[in-house]
Amino acid sequence: MFSDSAHIIAHDSSVCVWVATHGVRWLGTAASQLGPDAHAALVTLNKGLGLAHGKCRQFFHAVFGITLARATSIRSLLRTAKKAESAYGQIRLAVRQSPWVVPDETAWRVGEHSAWLHTCVVETATCHEVGDRSAAIAERLLGLDWSGTLIHDGWSTYDRFEDAFHQQCLGHLQRRCREADCVFLRLNAG
């Protein structure tokens, strides 16, 4: 019934909507439920591209001819987050069980408020958590008793992981050496 390029974006007993290479086709009378591709699209539009829920609604109407309430976009993200909880737990477990972790943090915005995006990278997973600049997030992601190799930028918070072997990030070490070299040259230039 569907071509290889079709993606079901809404389905229930009375309607099936799919997007094929030649546009949107409707079967049945009324749409009442979004499919997984539509939920994924809403996450990408809102979280990946930064579109407000109202703009996500406009996008769905303009591109797919599907009328959504603004609240539908919000409920979709909440539903997706709930379904992703177990996957996020598995990612956090993979980070904790890894023999090495590269943590980093960067400035982030949540609405109009400053925050920090904390990231832990291991061979098989990457875990993100948004919060403040305190040590609590790093401790929650790894656990203070974590004992692998911690490859980091030298943020003093990481010194609290006393059971870990600490390896400074080579990029940060190189930058510090260049800065020290510049200071040495300035002091000895005259």
C-alpha cells in the first residue's frame, strides 16, 4: 500500500496519513494521533532547531497540512521524554561502567536563564545534562567513587574524584604551554 519512501506520521482506526515523495495523502476521515516519525520531527524542530511550539504547529500545517494545537507539540515532547527515560538511564549506566570518561561543560541557555551543559563522552555513549555549574551534576553522572581514567580540562570539581586516574586534556595542556611561552617571551623581550 505504501511506497518505500513513505513514512507514516499519523495512524488510528479511522485515518492513516503518510508522506511520500509526491506529497501528503489522507485515508479515512479524521486524524487523532501522531505517529513516531511526527513525534521525532517535533523533538527535532523544537530541541534541535530551536523552534517554539507555535512555530512547530505552523510547520506541520504548512508542510504536512496537519493542524496541531500548540499544546499537542508540548504533550508530544513530554511523551517522547517519558519514552526516552529508560534509554537515558542506559546511557548513564554506560558512562558509569566505562573505564574512561571525557567530561566537559559549556555555557548554555534555558529560556532566558544561564545554565551549563555537562557532557560525558565514553566509547559507546555520550550523556548530556543541563544544570548549574556546581559539582553536583558531575558527581551525579559518575558517582564520587568512580575509579576509571578521567580525561578532563582541569576544572577543580574533577579533583573530588579521588579514586580516578586523572589525565589532563592534551588540547588544554597545549594551550597552557603556548600561553606560558608567550608570557616568558614578553618577560624576556626587553
